Amino acid sequence: MKPTNNDKKRPVGTGHSYYARFMRMTDAQRDAEVARFDNEELGTPGRPLTASDKARHRRAKRGRPKVGKGAKRVLVTIERDLLTRVDSLAKQQGISRAQLVARGLQHELAVAG
């Protein structure tokens, strides 16, 4: 008897999946099947980029979109219990820790005038 798949409880190679069909193929058939993936040209074949296409590609913005004037990372030391409470509140509100801290800072700045 053939070995069985633990999760399907039927002999290996009897299914209708692509894997099962592939495993039933001869070595020559498998080689022919995978030969189409041996092409070294990646991507979609097409025309070369024009100068304007290249310029547009160089100007493309990558990364996160800017909010306001952009973001700056800062290293802040926060007492562990306070950080745990901050994370809990942020989770309750469905926002990130950074968003909660930013809201708190905006509130303090508004109060200060």
C-alpha cells in the first residue's frame, strides 16, 4: 500500500490536485512541465522604457506616504507600567502606540496654548 497523507487519509498521488498530477508524471514530463519557468527573463516582455518613463520611475515616491510634514523617529524612555497601559488603551481604541502618543502630545500643546 502507498504511504498516506495524515490529513487526508488517502494514498498519496490519488488526488486531483496539481501536486498529485505532477507526482504521477514521468521524469521527462516533469522536465517539460518546469522548462517554462527556466526562462531567465523576468517580468512581462515589452518595449524598453522611454526617457520620460525612466524619469518618472526615478521620481516615484517610495515608502510610507507623508502625513503633514513627514514623520521623525524619536527615542523616548517610558516607565514599563505606563507603556503597558498605553499599549492597552491604544489597542482598545484601535490605533497604534505612536498615534496615541501623538494625540497626547497634541492635547498638551493645545492646552499650553
